[in-house]
Amino acid sequence: MEKEKIAEEVQVGYDNKETKPKKSLINKKFMIRLIVVSSIVIFLMLIYAATKFDEKSHAYADIAIPAIVASWNSQELISRASPEFIKSNSPEKVELMFDHHSNKLGRVKEYKGSQGGSEMLFGLGWLCQQGFLCLTITAEYTAEAVFEKGSAEIEIEMLLRNNRWEIIHLAVRS
């Protein structure tokens, strides 16, 4: 009788120990699968978002560049510029640059379109000015144009802020 009771206790203890690791293992496998599937879904969403940012930034570049260089009107650039661009480039400096290019190149005859794309940059903690997590979206494009007195390559860098593209850099190479 005593042996049967001890055998029963050992058997009960053995079953309880065996069951717990199985449940724990099942929970770990489930969590790993959940993390993998969630990561794949997030990755696919980011790819989709990136293509939309490319489309929108490319369209913006192909509207902004011709508008800016068509008559070399500095106001066309300043109205699209970021606060950082305006802070580092006074309206007088922009006007001087535009006068130089206007005299050297003349008016635009043909705009050949732009090439480039956008980037999404993620930041954590102290890198972000507004909160713990941040997403910065920038775009860079290079365009070619033919002017009355020659050709030029126009480089533009933009930043998406408050759902609006802002120019942070513009360079004209002729």
C-alpha cells in the first residue's frame, strides 16, 4: 500500500513537470511566430509606404524644379524652402545666385525630368526632437534642363514635414 501511494505521488509529480514545459514551449513557439509574422507585415507596409513617398516626392520635384528655373524667380524657391534653408540662405544670397544663373544660362527651353528617390530614416530617443520615436523622410533628385545659353544639371534635396515637401538644398551645375 505504501509503495502504491509513493508511486502515485511520483507519477503525479512527473505528469505536472512534463506538462508545464510543453505549455511553455508552445507559448514560446507561438510568440516567435507572432513576432516573425508581425515583422513581415510591418516590413511590407514600409515598402508600400516608401513607394508612395517616391511617387509623391518625384511628382513634387518635377513641378518645383521647372517652376524655380523657368524665370529664375527667387520667390519660387523661397516659397518652397524649409526654414533651415531660409535661415542659411538669405533672400539676397538666393537672388544673387539666380541672377548669376539667369545671365549665364538664360530662360529654360526644355526640362528633361528628374531622377532620384526618397529615404525613410528612423530615430529613437534623444535623436528625435518630438518624442521617443521619429520618422524622417527625405528625397534627392537630379534633373537636366536645356536653357537658351546651355545645359545644366539641377540637384534638389527635400524634406517631408507636416505632410508638405520642403526644399532643403538646391544646386545648379552648368
